[in-house]
Amino acid sequence: MARHVVVSFEDGAIKIVYASVSHKRLTIQKTLVLNDEELDNFLLQEHTSHFTVVCDFKEFYQDILLIPPVKKSFVQVIIRSEIKKRAPEFSDSPFFYTVIGGQTHEGKKAKEIFVFAVKADRISQISDRFSKHGKRIRYLYPSVFTLSQLVSLFAGLTDGPVLCVSETETSKTLLLIKDKNPRFVRVTQSLESGIHDLDAQNINMTINHCRQTLKTSPTQILLIGSACSAYETTIDMQAPVSHMRYPANIGATEDEVAEFVIPISAILHIKDPNSGNLLPKSYRLFEIQKTALIYCTFLFLFFSAALLGYIKITAAEIASVKEEISFIRDEMGQIELIRQDYNASAKELQEFVPLINFMNTIFLAPSAQKALITLSALKKPHLGDIELNAIRVAEAEGVLSLHIEGNVIAVRFLNMQRIYQGLLRSIKMAEGMELVSERIDIEDKTFQIEVIYTKNEELKMSKVH
């Protein structure tokens, strides 16, 4: 459903129509009548952002031009040039035109075109009032254009030219239509609503002008809108008079349509919305750029919000990763403490490495392993410094023969002797050990010891006794 808000400038009154179009039916939802001072307050409070505007222009230029049959893109250029020559004060004015026919002029084919132009400053006055409140005018039509479109829908039209009469508070607009296109416009003063003697005189004068100047004679006078409210004249009309009957697809009362016929006509003619649009190209381009900028701003805000959401999610993930890293660092600290303890223990075990390597490089019976373990336990702190350089093991009939070579680390002879004798006592006292022979070289402080190791329990018992 398409919704329209139309603002119509009609002398001192401003008429506003809210309407919707659905399935070719126009439904009037709301109407307002404001004075000029109330418009700013209306635009300030109205939520609608774009409007269709109609204006009953009192100052305008009109003409019928003959131009060569050129491409459509060149038509406006030629029309602008002709307006500049014929009415310089309208040279930069917005205009609309309609092709009303063709004829041969000086032996050449030519297009016959009706042109209607208005002052550019009047258009600026209207557009500025909307712009200062952030509102956009989508279409700006002269009332003669929208009324001509409405009249073309009237089923009671004759085939000949028709003089249409519409009114505002202080004037009557006389519009000559032929073949559903405007041909001539005249605005006259009017003292009251309806048709009275003054109005009848103006209508007859206009018909005479059409006959003499335009070489066409209206065959019908069509009263539109509130011009039908009264018909009180003693003067005979030069053509039959009829009242406008509005299309059946307008959802409003007859009186409501009559009062707001001009803004309603701006909605009904939507065959080609741009055909009678008087908005300058600069204004239209600016509004397009403004709209594009608004959409780009919304897109920027949307993507910014999306990016912000993504950043929040990423920040949460980063916080989680940081927490995991902190946990891993704590674990690594604990591992470092364990490593330090391990290194300290490994350093303490280094003095046993030669013996362990020896045990790992040869195959020993369980009894030989136990003998070496017993032997490694002989080195006690009170014995002093003794280095074992070599151990040879031989087994025969359940008895192990151990040949031990080493040296005593001591400066004085007495200390060397004490340490060596302590070692011999330890061997004699060790379980399963029996000292066979021993010898020490005083000069280089080396020694050789022969030991027998046995697991025989009876031998052990006899040794104890």
C-alpha cells in the first residue's frame, strides 16, 4: 500500500491530504486546512520525511511553441532557448511541457508543444520551507498540470476543447484542455465561491480569446471542485456548463473531494510522476545525494555495531586465552621448581654414576649385584675421601671374588693411614664380606684390596661367632 502526503498551496490557504493507494483505489485518510503561519509548526511535528507539493501559481509564463522533430534529449534545450528569447525574466525558470500535436510549418514538419514555466525564486521559497525542517519534496507540480490529468479521467468529456474552471479563496483558474492536454491558462480574480456574474464575464472573455487567438472554440465548460458550490449568474455562457464527476475509485465523500480536489489530483495522475515536476535538477540531485548519504550512514552504523559486537566477542575470547596463558605460566613455575629439585638430586647422584654405568655395562648375577651394593655403602663420611678406580668381579662355586683398586685423598701420612684403615674395618664389618688381602702404596697413596663375598648363611653365622 502506497502512502501519500500532499501539500497544496492555494492562495492564503494550505490544504493537506493524507491518502493511500491500493489496488488502484485511493483512500483519503485525513485532511487539514492550514494558514501560512501554521505550516512551519506542521512540518516540525510531522513524522513524514517526503511530500508531494502542488501550487496554484499566479505568476507564470505559458506559450505554444513549434519546434523541429528532434530527439527528446534536445527538446528541453530548444524550449529553454525559446523561453529566453520570448520571456527573458523566465530564462532560468523551471518548466514543464506537453506535446499537443504536430503540423507543417513553412513546408517542414514541426512539433506543437505547450510550455508552462514559473519563477525560480518561487520554487526556492517553497523548497526552503521544507528543507529547513529536514523535509524533502519528492514532486512539485503546478495545479494546472495535476488538474489537466484529473480531467482526462472524466468520462463525460466531449471530443472538443473544454474550458475547466477551478477556484481558490481569491481567484479562479481557467484552463483550456484539448485532447486531454493543457493549451491555455488564465487566472482571474474572484470575490466569492461558485459562479457569479463576474466569473461568467471572465469565462466568456476567455472563450473569445481562445477563438480569436488560439483559433479554437471550447465546446464545454467544466466546473471543478468548490466552483460547483453555487451557480448564481444572470449572464448566458457561450458553451454548455457541466460539473465534474470524480472517479469512482476515490474513497471519500463528494464534498471532501470537491474541497481538496487539487491535492487529490496530484495523487491520481501518477502515470509519469516526473512529467510535470518543476523541481530543479540541482535540488533533485542534492536530495538523491542526501538520501544516499543517509543510507551510507545507516550502513556505517550497522557495520560499526556489527564490528563492535565482533570486538566484544573477540575480547571475551582474548580474556579466556589470557586466563589459560596465566594458568600455564603457573604450571610452568611449578614445573621449574620440580626441575630444580631434580637437578639438585641428579647432582648428588653423580658420584655413583661410574658404579651404575659399570653395573649397566656387564651382566651380573643377583649375588654380584648385592655385593657391589654392599661395597658402595662402605664409603661413609667419617672415612674421609676415597676414590674407587676399578672393581673386578669373578664368581666361582657361589663365591664372588672382588678386586678393588683406588686411592686415598689425604695430605698427611697419618690421615691417609686413618682413612685407609677405616675402609678396611668397614669391609670386615660388612655383611658377607671377607678381606683376603690388602696393599697400599704410601708414595702414590693407591691401594689394592681382595675381598670374598658370599651369601652362605652358615659362613655368616660362623663369622659372627
